[in-house]
Amino acid sequence: MRREPLQITTSGTPLTQVEADVLAVLVVEPGRLTPAGAALDASLDGRLAHLLADGELKATTGSVGLVHTRGELGAHRIAAVGVGSEDAIDADALRTAAARVAARIGEIGGGTIAWVIGDGLALPLVEQGRAVVDGTVLATYDPGAWKTHGERRAPLTQLILCGPEAASVAEEAEWAGVVADWTNRCRDLVDMPANELTPTRLAETAAEIAASVPHLRCEILGPEEIRGAGMGALAAVAQGSATEPRLIVLEYDPPGARDDLRLGLVGKAITFDTGGISLKPSARMEEMKSDMAGGAAVVTGIAAIAALGLPIRAIAVVPATENMPGGRAYRPGDILTALNGKTIEITNTDAEGRLVLADALVDARRRGATHIVDLATLTGAVVIALGDFYAGLMGNDEGWLGEIEAAAAASGDHAWRLPLHETYARYIKSIYADMKNSSDLRQAGSIYAARFLQEFAGEGPWAHLDIAGTGYLERSRGDYYTAKGATGYGVRLLAALAERLVR
């Protein structure tokens, strides 16, 4: 499923001379062109203005109208794309607009898109450039890799950011392209069926990635090593499946990185989740191949950080297993011992994600992680609370949470903070063990899971991102750079977080 990365360049060539299959300009409410579009329209004898007056070009976000230039301009077509109110244009609106243009051109064919940036918008130029790159690259993702016939999208080959100041964002645009490409590689993993993406295959993929990126090293633990290390929670979840588990460890140690900070990334990778003995309903169980979206984001996220050459030490720990029923499966009522020695009463085998994360969090801290963030498709409760646009964010350190919130806002992988007050600790109390893994109270399900994880986060800043709503979509959000299925949530956030930490 590997695709060639989109070539991303900048150009200060006068817009009338830019050569591209499509040159994109903006339409803003109440239905007018921005200055660059108006200037180009003068060379088109006012055809864009005429279509605006007739209502054929609209300012609605994501609306696209195409006009052939008939040789008056260097570009073959002009794409006039709506972005809503000029006062409300943000990075999300530009991502949607860029994705819509890329999708439209993919339908009709064309290898090169040119985008005008600057153009009097209040949004900073760097944010404009990154958003356009994001939307364009993410829109090229095709989930139908397993189709044996049918029409394929015409591939885009180049994105040109144009304008007098476009050269000033060249480095940031290249950065965004690298991260967006790794985001699409994350989507490849999440959309893979569970009969192909087993824990072993995920581990092999991580090893292949490590071999291709400088200063990235991979270590893989098998079932005997997992049990021998004392990871009783991960081992118990894995024991019901005929498919062996893996613990994947990726370490990034570049030259010049500071010694007092080591970013820890932990990702849940349940490559298929039946719920175990606490069996899930059959409806939409096929989507449970996506229960490894957090692990995929961590594997590709640390790869993106390494590919960018960011001078930060980082370690990724990804527990990978299936959760299956069977004669050897762990049971409700079992008591497990995690890597840190704490005991866990099992009251629901479908609350398995927090179990595998428990051992992985302890392992990450023991390997030297000073600041940890974990990502997991953990609870349906977070989907009820926040839907499919915001992940739930919880943690134990105000400053660390603030850094992650800032990275989420900058990257487009949005997160919303939920409380994690100590009063929630009473929910996890067990009569028989140190804690239990689920509650029969229909209260604060996402917070319950986070409070459980806090018991294993160790000393130092830790944050938890519940991405059950954002990592895999049940239906399209209408933004054109995502669709039903994998979104790659977390890769852009982790890269932005690492970038913030090395400033």
C-alpha cells in the first residue's frame, strides 16, 4: 500500500504564469473572491465574477467550481473553493477546502495543484501552508487497496504553494508533508483486516520502519519474554488467542538531544477485539480491527518524529495482541498481577485495553520515559461525550496537559480535557484485589479508564488520549480529508508535541 509522497514546492512566480493543472483560489462569504482570485479573474474577462453572480460558485466551505482558462493563464483550470466567512477562516476550513480540491481533481485527472497562500487572510502564513498541505495529502488516501477491479483515482504528483511570500513557508510545508504522509501510513495499518495485520505483522512493520529511518531502533518481545518480564495483564489478555502477542519497543536517540527529557509514547494495539468472554454484540464487530489505532499512531508517530530529525529522545511502547474467547481465555473473576506488582480483579474482559496499557506504561517508565502520553481507542463513553472530532484528554500534570492541548490545536488532531479528580479513585476499588478493571455503574466511563491507568503511570507527567471517536470513523465527517474508516489521529499531534518540546 506504499504510495509515492506528494512533491511539495513553493513558487513566487506571478500567479498568471504559474503552470499547473489546477490553480486554487478562495471564495468567501457573501460570495466574493479574495484579492488574488479577483486579480486572476481580470485575465479571464470576469468569468469567475459572472459565475458568482449566477450562484454557480459558492462560499460554502468545501464547495468547488472549476473554470477552464482557455490559455489566458499558465494554469489549465481555476478551482474556486468556498471557505465560509472570511472572519472565521481557520486551519480546519483550509484543510477542508484543500481536501475538496484534491478530491475533485482526483475525479477528473490532473497531477499538479497550485494553491495561493497569503491573499490577505488573517490566518498566519505558516498555518495556511500547513493546512493546505495537510488537506491535500490526507485527501489522497485510498482505503480500497483490497479491491481487485474498479476505477482508481488519478494520482496527484505535486502541490505548489504560490504567492509573494510562499518561499518563507517552504520548510514548514515540507514538514507538514512528511507528517501527513506518515498519517496516511498509519491509516494503512488501521484499515488493514485483522487476518493480515496480526500482532506479529505489526511488529514486523515496526521493525521495517525502524530500519528505514535514522536513529530509530526496534526491539520486539514475544509471549515468553512478556510473561518472563512479569507483564501479567498483557499476557492474560493474549492467552485466549491462537495468535501470539508482541510487545513492540521503538527507541529514537538522535545526536544533540537533551538528556533530561525522554518522550514516552504508549499505544494500545488490540489487532482484533471480540470482547473476549464478555463478548461484544455482532453488529459492527468488523470495525474492531481498528482497536489498534492508538498503537499504529505511536509506531508511525515516532517514525514521523525521527524522519523529521527532531532532536528529542523518545521511546514508544506498543502492546499488541488479539482479545478472543476460548478455552484458555481469561475470565471475569480472575485476578491478575501487573508489571508493577499491583493486582487487578477482572469484572469485564471487554475492558482489556486498559490492562495491556497498564503493563506498557510501567515498562515505558522503567525504560526512562520522563513525560508520557498514551493513545487508545479505549471507551465508547468518550464517543457519547465528544463525538468524532475531539479526543478525550486526561492526565496528572497541568503543564504537560497544556503542551498536549497546544499540540492538538496546532496539528488539527483536536482534544478536549476531561476532569481526573481524585474522587474518581473510589470507582476502581475492589473487594478482592488492589483494583478492578471495570464498573457496573454507568458513570464517567472514560474517566474511570483513565483513573485506572493512572495507577500504572508512575512518577512524572503523564497524559491519556482516548481516541475511540477520532481514530476510526463510523461515517464521514464531511471534511473530505477523512472518510469512513481510519483517520490517522495522533500522528500529527505527536509530531507537533515533539516539535514544541525542542523549541
